Amino acid sequence: MSQTVIKAVLFDLDGTLVDTAPDFLWALNQIRASAAQIPLSEAEIRTAISDGSAGLVRNTLGINDDDPTFERTRQQLLTHYFDVIGVYAKLYPGLDELLTEFDANGIAWGISTNKPSIYTNALLNQMALPNSPSTVVCPDHVSKPKPDPEPLLLNCQHLNLAPHQVVFVGDHIRDIQAGRAAGMHTIAAAWGYLDAPEEAENWNADAVCYRSEDLNQVIKDWR
């Protein structure tokens, strides 16, 4: 990519900025324990997190959408998750330093997530972030969530920046689709909740990062 003026970096939340799998694991295993089922490991749930609470119920508890207990179980999961939100979750390696460097260099940062605001805000309030995001957009702030570009364009409005001045980093193809549709530079976070990290090579992102520690250098190279 030619030299680019980058003024802001946006992150997807779960699986990109914050590893929330430990919180979800605790919540899921509360439900399994109440049903006398053996606990799951973190590896068994990681790739289901990107599909939200419905995906977790479907893919880790084996309850399909048409099961009469599906919605009740999903609400139980969300209740348990809210009880523990932010307790075990953590920033991915290197991102604490990256956010600090952004602040020192006048680079804004923010979040564009499909996680509802009630959970996003609760999580961010519990995280020991080095500085606060300049913009946070959740699905209940827009009419169409990612992969539609509407959330990212709202982030740009908050930042008073044009999309070409912004990088969007995400661990799902819908993130890259949304970023490209918005006219942003995109980075696939292959360290996130993917079945196979190499699948991120097929998303047509401007760059692919396999380790969160490498993200800083990619952005520096662009700048």
C-alpha cells in the first residue's frame, strides 16, 4: 500500500481487541453444570463466539433455534455472562502498548461491534484500558449491523474523519466486508476466533496479521 495518512484505528471487539472467551466459558459452564454436563474447554468454544449468544447456544450446548428451550437457555447464558463480564476477559498481547502509542501520537481509536451496547459498555467499564475509545458503535445504534458499512460510517461521523483516513481491524469476514464497503483500509485479525487462521487470507483485506503483537508494525508501515 502507498503511504497513507492514518488518523484513526477502529477495532471489532470480541476476538480482535479483547479476548472475551474466558468470560463466555465461565457462563456456558454454569449452564452445563446445572444440567450435570461436563465442562467445556476454552478451545471448544472460541470459534463460536463470533456468532453471538445464539451461536454459542447452538454450537456449544447443542440446542437448535427451533427447540422450545432455545430462547430460555440463551437468556440464561446472557445472565451468567453479565454476572462475570470483564472478570476474565483481557486485551490481546501488545494492544495495551498500541493504544498507549496511539494516544501519544494523536491517533484516535474506537470500536465497531455487533455486541449490544449493554454488554459492550459493561465490558469496557471493567477493562483496565490505558485510555478511552473516541467512538463506540453497537448494533442498537444503527439500522443495519456489520457487514453493512453503516456502523463504520457512524464511527467516522463521531471522529469527524473520512473513511480513507481510518483503518478497521476485525477477526471475521463481515468486518472486512464492512470496512471495504465503507472505504476504509482493512486488517484481518487472524489471531481472533477463526476456525483456521489462514482463512483470513481469503477475505480480501489490505493486510492480514497473525499475531496481535504485529499490528503496530503494520500500521506504522502504512503511516
